[in-house]
Amino acid sequence: MSERQTVRGRRRAREFDAFVAGAAGRLLHAATLLTAEPPSANPHAQQLLTAALAHTYAEWDRLRGEDPYDRTRQELAARFARSAWRYHRVRGGVLDRLTPQERLILVLRLYEGVAEEQTAALIGLPVERVRAICARAIATMRSAPPTPPRAQAQAVT
């Protein structure tokens, strides 16, 4: 490995470490909301985020001025959408009453502040459908107070 490649690799690692130090907390919270896990026990969210960050690191040199947070968020959303069937069980998280699609749209729109048009393009739905799903998810969250995890476990057994 040449000295130039070594220097570039170190710079890349420093830049990525700084990005992760600044963004990982918010991204982990978004992943936790998506997987509907409680913040204190979120192994699926951590796996989802780790995979998204690994993809961002692999693409780091090709970002060329693109926002790494946006790229990681897109990858996080795409990975969640591809594996959403895994995250439909009641886990005790804040958004566990919502379907995976409703969680994805609600997190992107309200937590991350992504515009309707961008959300629609990201997940491949018409803007009107994104608007309707978001409204339905908000109505669901407002309709009934969350069930405490202990009561959910008793209801399942």
C-alpha cells in the first residue's frame, strides 16, 4: 500500500468517525422508532443502523459533496423496508401500534422532517398515498393511549 493510499485511508476513517460521532445517536433513535423496540433494548435497530453505516462507509469516497446523513438515512429506510416483515411484532416501542409502512412514513416525515415528495420518491409511492398513510398513522397514535409493555405481554399469553 502506498503512502498516499495510507494517508487517504486515515483521512477517510477520521471523517467517517466524526460523522458517526455526530449522527449515530439520532440515526439510532430513528432506527429504534422504525423497529418499534423500546430504547433500552433495541438489538434489531442497532443491527439495522450498523448495516446502513457500513454501506455509507463503503460509499464514503463516492459521496462527493452529498450529505452522508441523508445517504445513511436513505439506506436505513431502504433496509427497513426490505425487511419490514420482521418488525411487525409487538415489541413495546412507542410506535409499535403502527404497521411497518406507517412507521417508516411517520419517522421520515415527522421525526426526520423529510418532505412528502422526497418520502414518496424514497419509498416508491405517490405523494397522495404518503399523505394518507401519514394521516392514518397520526390518527392511530392519537386514538388510544399506548398499552404498557407488561399489559401487552399478558394479553399475548
